[in-house]
Amino acid sequence: MSFQIRPLKEFLVKPALPPALSRLPELGLNLMWSWHHAQRAVFRRLDPAIWKASNHNPVVMLGRVPQEALERAARDPRYLALYRRACETLDAYMAAQAATSSDMLVAYFSMEYGLLDCMPIYSGGLGVLSGDHLKASSDALLPLVGLGLLYQRGYFRQSLDPDGWQQERTPVNDFYSLPITPMTRADGSEMIVDVLAGDTSVFLKVWRIDVGRVRLYLMDSNIPHNADPFHRDITGQLYAGDNHKRICQEIVLGIGGLRVLKELGLHPTVYHMNEGHSAFQAVERIRLLMAEQHLSMEEALEASRTNNVFTTHTPVPAGIDLFDTGLMRQYFETYCKTAGIGFDELMALGRRNPQDQQEPFSMAIAAIKASAFRNAVSRLHRTVSQHMWEGLWPKLPVWEIPITSITNGVHLPSWINGDFASLYDQYLQPDWREGHVEPKVWEQIADIPDSELWEAHRRRKRRMVAFVRESVVASGVARNASTPELKRLQEVLDPEALTIGFARRFATYKRATLIFRDLPRLKRILCNPTRPVQLVIAGKAHPQDVPGKALIREIVQFSRDPELTGRVVFVEDYGIQVARELTGGVDIWLNTPRRGEEASGTSGMKAGMNGALNMSMLDGWFDEADNAAGGWAIGDREPYSPDRDDAHAAGIYSALENEIVPLYYERDQGVPDEWMRRVKESLRYLSANFNAQRMVEEYRTELYDPAHRAFRIISEGRFQTVRERVRWSHAVVETWPKVRFTNCSIGAETVSTGLPVALRAEVDLAGLKPDDVRVEALVGRVGPEGELEEVQVLVLEPREQNGSSVLFGRDIVPYATGRLGFSVRIAPNHFDDPINRPCNALLKWASESSGN
């Protein structure tokens, strides 16, 4: 390596701002500007070229703007008025207080956060969702604090070689040139926490990002305190390295995150694990409760799971982090000895079958077992997740597996384009930005003239075309493309043609090349001289995903077909800004995953909120929106099989040929009336129902509030309740083998609808009290295979007791005719809500008892 000069000392240089503009750094360090158009204009107006060249980074921009430009702005009354409004807006936003005086605080753990394009500490949808969750929580005055990792090297930047193969290069983050702040203690020293990785302490520097009213704390291991290069590189890059690097990152996120909260003096009442990456947080909470409250591990697990929330985003088992016993022992044996936790007890927490010594530790299973609240991210994903994890509740029917769903949403103020926002300022109620979760706000879209909405969309489309041309030309220059090719790239896409967008991670299950399956038919659609259609595509494949990279290359080769030149365009280096331009400018958003393999997806929501219509498989969020979203569904709700690819491709072509293309080009005075009717329908429905504000409110009411209340109750009297509950559980477990049903009956074998009939179950409780158990009848239709369908779960009340035998019963009123049936079961009465049912909880069906 050639000689390099190293600094003897470092010092920080800040821009010399005129006094009249002294709050510009403050405005830049609070990411509220990223979703507030007027705030962003403060930086763009200073120097549009530098703002763009800085990748929309206010910290870098303020360091590059010439001093004379700053002085000129400080004398310009127009700019000063814009600047003062921005300061007043920030002050008013930060001063707002929640209407309730709850002491709830949510700690939100995520491995990645997609907040800004200039801050590449995310890889894709999970990170962007996490960023939107923080922004929406800020808008909703939800008391929430985020925890994550600050990666020295950002997620890879993508370029293509001349043959179309993806090439990766890794950007290096200069933390002092990002809108983040290093945390210090009261004495001015750096805030440093440490975690144990094996037998060695790893030290972590803490940084802060202000996301409106929410603070995000990120941990950085690349500091001189860590002598081992491996430890310094733990936060080197997201999802990079082997299982040793991955387990260390997850130790830092979960255990380090809790230590950051303690260092800050914050005491969350709800802990939200966004994916299983942070499951070690649950282990550290157990350790803390054991040490501070003198609880046993069983008691500490029971206490901590009360207010743990786990969100799963994974629809396939291959997406779960698994660590073998040897690796876990290497990193947790010392930790367990110090904490007083048996290593086998720790391993059992992450195993489907705790007795299987060969089973690896699953981060998802640990998070599920350690959480009383578990949710998927769409209704269909809930069903998929219930099937994935039914083995953790082996005696429950799959539809009763206690995993609920909260469908993802996108932060509308961040993703809506400026032209649409200006229209809404004119035609919607003045507080539409704050009240956009209310459906009635969006009914006023009907008042926007079709011509104005159409013209706003056309402006964004022209902007998108200009962005794509600039992007592909820059890519061509970077790979030394010929002059004729560069000239061709300057003219790709037609601003007037129907434009289909497809942009996402290039995993094979997303079937990016499905639309190319019948190339001659596709060419006829795209190359129609009077009704042209074009495709703009973007996305990255994981560096190790060779099949995903092959799909990108295949599309690039299609784009070079002489008949498709300029009509099929691949945009390199997919990220937040590329997504923003594409979702804001295309006419149709295409989504073609294999059904059941996309947990939710959000790009179609963003496109729909910007005037595009969705054409999608009935998967993820679109499965619950297609009838009201104004777009087109591909295929049906049948499970995916490879032989359906041809049918799905044919469905795309048919919809384009027979509906979409004619609809788009049928114009009355230049405006496609029926198309705009669908656009308004989509805008009205998606904006109201798939925004992150709705999502966060559902998290609050369905998960956060119940978790907060439950923990407040269980922690009273130094956790006396949980100590009593564990003692009670031991007694129930000891007695349970003797508990049995002795008789189950219904008042009559033939019943008339609308008349009550008595349903009874007699149980020998073997000394347990009636309040110790929950007896339930499951009533429903008897299906053709003899199984119960359309089942209702009814709690039976204790009616009379004779020694250890207790009669439970209730009257039911059947309103359906035909063949009905019932079954009866009994469980310990240790949960108030079925969604909180613990894994492998005791459960006994009447059919298991002899004589029934």
C-alpha cells in the first residue's frame, strides 16, 4: 500500500452562517424536512444544484454553499420569509403535546432504517417501513424511541457491466457529514456502552437522529475502544459477513439497545421487536429482571413477555436467522453463567422442540416465545405465518394460532409528490396532512377537476422521464458507452406513452421477468404505433443471489432488442430517490410475486397514492385492497404452482390489450375520463387505508396500549403477581395429567333455529378450582370430511360442583340450519385474550379423555 498521511488530531469545521440564518443546521438535523415540502424548500432554494449534488443532504450542502450565497440569502426578504416559516413550523410541531397523559414509552428495535437516500443504513422494504414507522409515530405524538445500528459502510451501490451483470460497490459513511449527532454524557464525554460477545466486551458509541419528535439511537462499534478489528467491524455493514458477524450484530442490536436505553435513563413500558433480529433483547430483559427484581428465569420470562411485541415480516422459513449450538455456546456461555441462566434454558427459548439438542437457535422462535403480542404485516401474511408457526401450538387449529395482523402502510407526507400535495392544498380541507387517516378527508378528491389532476400527473411523468434519462446516461458514461449509445439513452421513454413501472428487490419469487414470458405478444403491446406502452424497471439483487442477478441481466438484454430500444429501460442503483421518482411518475405499477411469498409490499401503495393504478397478484396488501383500489388483479387466490406462470403472464397481456391500454388512450378533450375515475377511486381508498398513520394507530390500540397496561399490572408490588402466577402454573402442571372430561352433551339431537339449546361439559378437575381453567366449546358446521367449519369459540361457565367434578355449560342459539357439531376443550386460565396464548400452552380436548 502506498504511503498515506494520517491526521495527528481531528477537528470539526462548521459553516460560518450569518446570524439571520443561524438555525439552518437545526433545521437540517431534524429529518422533519424529509416529509415537509416547505421545510425542504429552505435548502433547495439556497442552491438547487448543490442540493442535488449533495444527494439531498443538508449537512453536506451547508458545507458546500459559498459564503457569498449564504450572505445573499440572509439579505433576501423572500428567502428569509421562507426560512422563518420553516423555523416556526418546526417549533410548533415540536411543541405539540399528546392529548393523553399516559406514561407509555415504546422502544422500537430494527436492524435497518430507510430514512434518507444519503444515509444508506437500509437494504430495502423492511428498512423503509421502519423509517416510515418512526415518522408516523412522530406525527401521531406516539411516545416511541428507536434503536438500531450505524453502519460504517452503506448497503451496496449498484452498477451494471456492459453485459448487464450487477456490480456492487460499497459507499463509506462519513458520520460527521450526515444529519446525525454523537451522544455525550453530562460531563461532555462520549456516550459509550458495552456488550459481551463471547468472553470479550465490545464497546459501542451512541449516535442520535431526530426524526421529528422521535429519537433514533444508533450504535457504532468502529471506535478505538475496540482493539480487535473483528469487533470494530461488527457495525461495518448491514447483512454482511458470516454467522459470527450476524450473531454479533444481533447481540449489539438487542442487548446493546437495552443498555443504551438504560444509559439514557429511559424506561420503556413496551418493547417492539421489528423482525427477529432483536430477539436477544428479550434475553437481556430476562437477565435484568432476574438481577434487579430477584426473579427466577421462569418468572422473568413470564414478566417480560407481557409487554414484548414481535412483528414478523418473513413469509418463508428460509428467511429466519438460525444459529447452531456451538456458535451460541461460543457467544453466550459466559453471559449465561454471569446472568444465572442455564445455557440449555436459553437454547430451549429458541427451539421449536426444546428437547431436541440438535435443533439450532431460531431468532424468530425466541421472539415468538418471549412475546405476548405477535403480528404479521397483512391479513394474508397472518394466514401464512399461522401455517409457518403452527408447530408451536400443536393442539390448536391453524386459524386459531395466536398471531394477529396489522397491514403495513406508508408515510403519506414522505411519499406523496409535490404536485399532488399542491392540488390537495387547494381542494382538500386545510388540515389534510394531519388528518389524512380519516376517510372523509379523501372524499373531497371528487372535487378536483379531472383535467387538473391529469395535468399534475403528466408533470410528474415528464419529471420522471427526465430523471430516468439523466440516470441511464450517467450509467452509460460510467461504463464507457459509445457516443451513439449515449445519444440513444438521452431519448429513452416517451412522456406521452402509457408507462408501466416495476421496482423492487430482485428475488426470484417476485418474478421480475414474468411480463417477458411471451416476448412476441409483449412486443405487439409495447410497439403499437398509435397506442404505445413502455416499461421502466429498477431493483437490486442481493450480492450472493446469482439467480436474481441473472434476472436483471435478462431484462437488460431485452432492453437492447432493437424493437424494444427506448421502450424497456432498466434504471440502476434502486434506492429511496429512484423509488420516489418512479412511483410518482408511472401510470401502472406492476407486482408479480408468487402468491403467499410477499408478506405485504408497500411500493404499490406509494404508486397508488401518486396517481398510478396497480396491476398486481393477489398477494400481500393487494389481496385485501383489489376490489376497492381501482386497479387490476392478476390471477386468482389459488395457491401458487410453477405451471401457473403462463396463465399469470397471459392475464397481464389480456388486461393490457383489452382494458388498460384502451382505457388510457380513450380521451375526451385530452383527458381519459374513465381512467381518471379509476385514479380517483384509487387515491381515495389507498390514501385513507394504507397510510402509516393508520398502521401506527392500530399498533397503538391493538398492541402497544394492551402491552403497556398488562405490564403495569404485573409489575405492581415488585412483581408479586408474576411470582404467584408461576407458582400457580407449577401446581396446574403437576395436576394436569389427572384433569379429564367425564361427559359432554347437548340438550337435543334435533334443534330448531332461533331456539336455545343447552350445551354441557362435565370435568374432573382433580383438585383445581373452576377459576383455574377455561372450558370452551367450538361450534360450527360439519364439513364434508367430518371437520368443523365456520367455527365459533364459546366459553362455558361453571354451573355446579360435586367433589372434584365440575359441570360447565351455556345455552347456545343456532341460527344456521343443517348439520352442526361441537367439540370441547380445557386450558389453564392464564391469559385474558386468546392472542396472548403462550407457546406450547397446556390444552386438552374432550376427545382425548377415555369414554368420550
